[in-house]
Amino acid sequence: MGSGTSTRHHSAFQNAERTFKAAALIQRWYRRYVARLEMRRRCTWSIFQSIEYAGQQDQVKLHDFFSYLMDHFIPSSHNEREFLTRMFTEDRFTQDSEMEKCSDYESIEVPDSYTGPRLSFPLLPDHATALIEAFRLKQQLHARYVLNLLYETKKHLVQLPNINRVSTCYSEEITVCGDLHGQLDDLIFIFYKNGLPSPERSYVFNGDFVDRGKDSVEILMILFAFMLVYPKEFHLNRGNHEDHMVNLRYGFTKEVMNKYKIHGKEILRTLQDVFCWLPLATLIDEKVLILHGGVSDITDLELLDKIERNKIVSTMRCKTRQKSEKQMEEKGKANRNSSAQEPIPWFLPQSRSLPSSPLRLSSYKAHKTNRSSSIPCGGCLDGRELSRQVRSSVELELERCRQQAGLLVTGQKEEPSRSASEADSEAGELQKPTQEEWRQVVDILWSDPMAQEGCKANTIRGGGCYFGPDVTQQLLQKYNLQFLIRSHECKPEGYEFCHNRKVLTIFSASNYYEVGSNRGAYVKLGPALTPHIVQYQANKVTNTLTMRQRISRVEESALRALREKLFAHSSDLLSEFKKHDADKVGLITLSDWAAAVESVLHLGLPWRMLRSQLVNSSADNMLEYKSWLKNLAKEQLSHENIQSSLLETLYRNRSNLETIFRIIDSDHSGFISLDEFRQTWKLLSSHMNIDITDDCICDLARSIDFNKDGHIDINEFLEAFRLVEKSCLEGDTSECPQATNAKDSGCNSPGAC
């Protein structure tokens, strides 16, 4: 009997051992399976981000090119200079007067047949919720209400400080949302899941409301409406995409003109003014700083709080004043030294969200006076301005003496009134930003965190910087902050902590690259300022997919985009492959293939890992590169009935060409007029030292105007570029300009004289 019991125990032990081994085997297999999926996901993510950042570099380079032309072009008349300045920089000084005319939104009639939402001011909560429901049902807000809403929004934004102050004392919690990028479903889902804005539920939206998505206009209307309804509980920060030059490339300009063909021009001009009045940052309980991009080793919150933010119309180019850089630098140092000696806290003035004591009111006066004197002006002060500043300085010193003596100031004295001519002169002459001011704004809108210490230029994006943990810690200590919240970068989980949890990235546009590519997220902060992250997927389809299906779907989309990128550089790749083919046998190693592709595309991708999905290698680990390029072309030609070399050129340059078209189309009419075309050609011909007459330019314009309607639309513009490239391919290619410069071929273009 004892022997039988022992046998049963031994058998049970063996069964348990086999079970444990099987479980360990299954666990090991599953871990490897998940690890492979995670590797694929990360690789896919790298592809999407690299292509996105490469597009941003192209945008910066393109704008730098036109800026260079503008800086070195000598106009033949004052009118020509004004026209070109308006064309390439959308100068605000000429637009302000025009905008006053178009702000007469009451003259725009709303037809009886209009069934969309209607607005009346002051707005009520029902108006804002009605907008959400209308946009959910794909209704469009009439242009009259759009302009009216934008006009009221600007009136409100002008009153706000550069850095908004929000307190958790007046609401249960504050919700911070990141980039939306025109994805209305995400905004609606946030409000559905977290609740609509209310006095008890505050929101901060951290920039990048527009571009890429198809519903940017609707998102702006909803956000602006809620900001007007709840001015103390609803706050907006500016992002790098709240910029008319960026909008030219990434779709928002095109969206506005498509939705509002008659009044789109007025809406875009008004939006440009609204964008530059958006606050730059938000501060919660003086402890949590919210800004769109990040910081740098020169970020100065005191300076950011003093600058006139509406001077920064675009972060793509700094239009500095006529003073020399040395003068501005010396004056900036003097101002920093003087401000360092003044016992005025950097975070003044406070917004209406926080109570202000009489002492704070006095400090606010000091801040306002310091703001006007800290910014260098374009020329010498006249007698009236000098006397006004002297009076302000004397009053400031008297108030400071009263404070030090323990006397509270019971009220704020008003500044001596100025004459109407002084006020009009000051309002009409908006000073251009200094290089230092512009750099400060660029850094907080474009920068990204990095794991390494230090601060370096953000060459991948083409703007801002990379800042390390030491830079973050230095800023937090200097201003007594707990942590930073920023957006600007898409994250797979919708959020990411870095720098020892002192920097939190929040991204609220789910499925940003592709359905299933990423989650969206927002963060809620209570009085304890402990971040509570909420993740979501706005698209219901993703909830029905398994992890493997979701990754496979996103991976397929990423590889398709990468193949298009490779095809767009086929000629350059062929030249690079030939360098590695010393024996001219048409074969290169896969290692050489990876090195050649990176040297051409500069995407920083793990090409050795990707080669199994991009290259069908032979047994001897060699690649017949000409056949590989032909197969790459077949994939694209199956969708387009265009010659391979022409299609390659269009793939490579379409985004740049569309951006150039919209830059030349300065009035956003959707067409290039003869005058716009002539002035642009004068600019380009002066850069290339080409002597071209007005008659020749007119003949060239008529040859591009295929339907002979007197204007050049986007299709005619692209078609002309394609025909120029085709003529080069049919002729002697050695004498033709490169694809990217085909437009610059002067009178050798089709139809030229």
C-alpha cells in the first residue's frame, strides 16, 4: 500500500513537472512573440516620425529660401517691395486696415435656406454645445458667424497675459489636452468622456488645434466658443501650427478655402491675427508650467511674460528691427541686469482667475512699466514719449518706496493720458520682434526633450532645440516649479514621462498616423497636482482588432509611405548604388544598400532591420539594385498612368510645389494672378541673374494657363512643372535644370518667348 502511494505521488510530481515546463515554454514563446511585435511597432513608429520630421525640414528650408530671396532682392519701386512683402510674409501692417473692412460681418447675409447653427453674442453655454452637435452631424457654420466669433475671440485674447494663471481652488480639477490636429472625433470624445467645460471643470488646450486633419475649422470654432463662454475656466496655448506659414503646407489654408470659397480670404486673415494673440503658456497654481514644445537653456519666463506676443506673426522667420545686433544685445543685457535687481516676481501680472491684492496691483503697474522700457525701440524717443516714461519711472519708484515703508497702496494710479495722435502713432507702428524675443518663442513652441544632458539645435525638425534633464531641472529650480507639461510629439500611448517624471508629454490626437497607430490622452490635475492620465481611442474600429492585426495594419501603411519616399529619390539612390558597385556588375551587398539609402534619405532608420521587408535578397546576400528600383517604380505606376521619372519628380516635390503655389497666391483666391506671377518671376530671375522682360513673363503665364481663363490654378501649376520635367527628359538631360529647379528655367519653359 505504501508502495502504491509512493508511485501515485511520483506520477503526480512528474505531471506537475511537465505542466510547469509546458507553462514555462508557452510563457517564453509568448514573451518572444510580444517582443517581436513590440520591435515591429517601434520600427513602424520610427518610419512615421522620420518622414514627418523630414517634411518639417523641407518646410523650413523652403521658407528660408524665400526669405533669402526677399532679403537680397532690390525692388524697383516702393509698391513692388510692399507687394512682395505681403506675398511672402503676409505682412500684418497692410492687413490691419483691410481686416477692419472685412470685420463688418454684419453686412454678410445669412440666407433663409441656411440650416446650420446660429450664434448670438454674448455666447451662452447652449451655443457652444449646439456647435458640437452641428459639427458632429457634418453641418457647416456660416461665414458670418465664423467672422463674428473670430472678432469676439480676438477682443478677448488681447486682454490676456502671455502666461495665463489658473488655480485649482476654483474648480475640482483642471484637464490638460494636447495636439488635436483637426481631428474632431477626438475633441468630441474628450468632452463625452470627461465632461463639457463648466465652472467646476476647467480645461487647458495646449496648441496645435489645426492642420493635417480635415476638421480644423470646426475645432477652432468649438474651442473659441467655450473660451468666450467660460473665460476663467477655459484656456488655450499657442502651438507651432498656429502659424499661417505652417498652415500653407499642412492643409489648414486649403481647408478654409475649400469650405469658405467666398469669405475664405477674410477668415484666413482674421485667423492670422487671432493666432498671434494666443497666450504662450499656462501656469497652474504657480507650480505646473504648460507650454506647447519645451524649453531651452536660454528660456527666460520673465522675458516671455513681457514681450508683445502679437509681434510674432510667424515663427518661421524673424523680421528683426533696423538696429544692429550688437546694439540689441547690449541693451538686452542691460535690461536683464536691471530687471534682476528689481524685486518684482516674474509671474505677475495675474489673470482674473486669481484674486489680486492691492500690493499685486502695484506690482502689476511695475510690470507694465518695465515691459515698455525693456524692449528696445526702433529709433530715438521723442520728447513726449521720453517725458511719459520719466513720469512712469518716478511713479514706480514712489510706489516701491511706499511698499518698503510698509504702506499698502489702495488703488492703482492711471498713467497720464496721452494725446490721440500719440496713441494712434503707437498703435499704427507695431515694433518688430528682436532676435532674442523671437528665439524665446521659437524655443517654447518647437523644442523637444532628449535623454542626454545639455541643449542642442533641433536639426531633425529644423527649429527649436533638444533639451536635457539638466536644462529642465535648472528651469524648475529657478522658478520654483514642480514639473512641465508639453505636447508637440505624438506618443504611442498618448503620453510619456521623461526627465525623472519632471516632463510630461500629452498628445490628444488618437490614430494620428494611421488607424491603430497610437492612443490619445489627456491629464487631469487636482489640488494636489498629481497627474491622472486618461487614455482613449476615438475610432471604434481599433477596439475590434487584435494587437497583431493593429500592428500589421499600421506597419503596412508605414512601409507604403517609406516605399513612396524611396521611389521619390530613385535617381539619387541609383547614383549612390553605383558608387558601391566598383566592378559595375549591377550588384551590391545588403550592408552597402543600407548605407546608401541612409546617405540619400537621412531618415536615421534601422535599415538593416527593414531590409527584409523592402528587399528580396538572393542567397549570396547580394542585391541587384536596378531590378529593385524597377520593382519599386512598378508599385507606384500601378496607381498612376505617368512616366516613371515624371512620377518620381512629382512624388518628391508635390508638397513643396503646393506650398509654393499657396505662397504666390497671396490673396488665397485659389488662383495665381498675372500680377502675382510676374512679381514672383522678377524675384526668382534676380536671384538667378536672368534678364527676363515683362512680355516674356506674360507669355510664360499664358502658356501655363491651359484653359485660358486668365488665372493659374493648382492643377495647371503642377502640370506645367511636369511638362518642363518631361521636356528635359526627352532632350539632353545634362543641360536641363534639376527637378527641384525646373520651375526656374526662365524663357526655356514651355511657351516662353
